[in-house]
Amino acid sequence: MSDLGSAISALVFGAVFLLFLEVLRLRFPRHRRPPGPTPCPFIGNLPQLLLQPLETFTQMKDRYGDLSTIYLGRTPAVLLNGIGVTKEALVHRGAEFAGRPSIPVLDWIINGLGILMAPYGDSWKQQRRFSLVTLRNFGLGKRSLEERIAEEAKCLIQELEEQGGQPYNPQFLFHNAASNIICSIVFGNRFDYSDEAFVRLLRIMNNNAYLTGSPIAQLFNLAPFIKHFPGPHQKIQQNAREVLEFVGEAVKQHRDTLDRDNLRDFIDAYIVEMERQRSNPESTFFEENLIMTIADLFIAGTDTTSTTLRWGLVYLMEFPDIQERCHQEIVRVAGYDRLPSVEDRAKMPYVEATISEIQRCANIAAFGMPHAVTRDTSLHGYFLPKGTHVIPNMSSILSDKAQWKFPHHFNPDNFLDAEGHFERPEAFIPFSAGQRACLGEKLARMELFLFFTSLLQRLKFMWPPGAGPADLKGTVGFVRSPHPFHMICQSRDPASPST
């Protein structure tokens, strides 16, 4: 009995001693850090982030200034709360802030490969450079890609019209449409909206986008050893494995049918590059990196665009007068006889302002993609040792009252000057900035413009009867998404432009 009592006493003493050390670590860090909310021992500011994520990040600049510190579990992260300090770090000193931190739940499924979360170094540089060149060669910035998007918009409109004015959840239809654009570049073909295998794959990706930002992922980051035990976190690994198997099968089919004199898509180009660099010991072109790079392009090129489109519908149904004004501008420029084109963008300042305002308010990368300092440096008087987590606080930047006329309200006037011309404020960086800026920005901007204008030209979107006020808070995972919703779409009669 005395042995049991001694063991319990030792455990209690050990726990108290560890707690004492943790409090000392938080109260007296090795280096002076920017101010921030008081963290709890061991779990940091995770309770605030899980309960009020947007509110916590949005208020950082007003409370603590351009730099603040927040604890993700036991790990401190420095937040860049203003556009000035963000551009100073990511653009003017890009190489110093181009790293990616180690995030256990992502490391578990990515293994440092690909582009999106790969560490700053030769592999990332080679994969990003090759991807930019290859995407450009297979349509990015070319007329052929615009035609592909226009064709997909026609398919999307037809599918929506077939709903017959009944309440409809557009989530996976929009996911399909957005994914088909990147699929046409990466895989060389699109997938039918009724393709069961592809619909399942999209559901898996959507589920993982939520899970990797959910409380279970935060628990995993606090205690990565749980990967060896059963639990809901295993679903993340299972989902990732299914996505990679799908991509791997596509790679195998391409290898079996490859014609080196007639490259069809990104996969063909990558296979040829692997063969060309086979004798180069410094090459990072191998099949595992191919599969992860494709998965990155596939996921990034699908979830972000489809989520922005769905947020757009929410805001346009919530503000029908804005939807109607967009429709009238589209019809005035393009009529009903043809779908809008990229060349029409300059003639549609209100539409362009509305799409930009949707991106600003949707704020799908609410917490920004995490960066890491690649070498010891300092910023605004604070020393940042190599490896420090740095997060561009998009929630603060996109709602900064010093930068926006209507920071907390949906209003396209945020992007219009006194004469009604479109203007792009400096603080509008929905695709981030610097060396780690989204490599698909040009593609995404083209998609958003062509999808929105085509849809609003032909269809009118409304809430179903009895629908309550829209929930504009959304859910926060890897991206910030609207809650699932139903809508009604009504075909507009070309013979009656006032509809």
C-alpha cells in the first residue's frame, strides 16, 4: 500500500513539476515575442481558436498591432496582421519567410513531397518551376483554356436547369465543375457529373479539407503518437491514401499509353521529365513526387474555386439587388447570344468588383497558409529564430478598417472608385503574395469570372421559401466553407432582359 502511495505521490509531483516548467516557458520565453492572448499550459490558444476562430484572428491587429503571437498547442506562431508587414516579409524578404513549418497531421500524409506544403528547398523549387511552365504550356493563359471553362460552364448551367426550380444543394456539382478544369490540364480529360467513382473522390477530398482543420487534427498535432492507435484521425490517412491511389492509377495508364511526340497533359510532361533527368543525382523528379504534386494541383485547383463559387451564391442570394445589377451589366455587354469572355472583363467593372468582394468576404484562407523562417532573422524589432512559424493573418488583412471602405459588410463599392471604375486595393491578396503565392492564381481568376458571368447571364438564384437568414460564419477547416445550403435557380428568358 505504501508503494502505491509513493507511486501516486511521485506522479502528482512529476505532473506539478512539468506544469511549473511549462508556465515558466510561457512566462519567460528565450526570445522576446510579439504580444498576444495569454496561452494555457500545453494547449496554448487552441480553445479560443476552436471556439471563435474568425473573431480571434480578425481582432488581432486592433488589439496587438501589426505583429502578434498565438500558441498552437505548445508552438508559438507569429501573425502578420497588416498588409504592410505582410508584404515586407513575404515579398521584400521572400526567401527568409518561404519555409513551411512542420505540421504533424500534414506531414503524416504529405511526407515533404509536392508543392503546397513542401519545405523550402531544391525539391520545392524544381516542382513549382516545372508546374508553372507546364500549366502554361497546357493552356494557362491561352484561348484553349478559356474555351474549356466556357464548355464546363454550359454543362453546369444545363445541370442546374434540369433541377426544374426545385431546392438543390450545389456543393458537389460545383466541386465537379471546378475540378474538371484542372483535370483537363492534369489528366487530359474531364469527368461526367454522374461518374460515381469521381463523385466519391470529390467527397473524400472535401471531407479531408474539413478534417485537416478540425479539432481532431489539432489533437493530432498536440500528440502525433496517436497515429499508431485507432480513432477518427485515421480517416485522414485513409482519405489521403484513396486520393493518391486514384492519381497513381492515372499515372500508370498514362505511362502505358505515352506518346513522347504528342504529349497530352501534365502527367505526360512529368513522365518525360523523369526520364530526361534519370541520370541526374540532384533530380527530384520521381513517381512519388509526381503523385503528390498532382494531388496538390488537383486539391488546390478544386476546393478553393468551388468553395468561392458557393460563397458567391450565398452572398448573391442574400443581396438580390447586387445579383440583379450584375446580371444587367453582363447582358448589356455580352447579350444572350454568346457566353461572356475574358475580354469582357474590362467592360464589366461592377461584376469584377462583386467577384472580388465575394473573395474578400468569403476569406476562404482565413488564417493564411503557414510559413516558416528559413534562417535567423528579425522583423519589426523582434528576433525570429530559424523555424519560427509565421502566419499571414488574412482575416485581419481583408477586414482592416484602414484599408477598406466597408470592412465588415458585403459591398462591391470596396472595389470601385468614385467614377465606378474597378480598382484593386493593395490589401486584396486572396492568393497570398511572394514566393509561396498560389501558382494557380491566373487560372482561378479566369474560372471565377467565366463561371460567375455565365451563371448570372442565364440563371437567377434564390433562397427556397421559408429559408432562414443566411449563416455567413461558415465552417473553418483547411478552407473556410459555407454551411451546406439549398437554393432555387430559375432560367432567365432571353426575350425578356428585365427578368
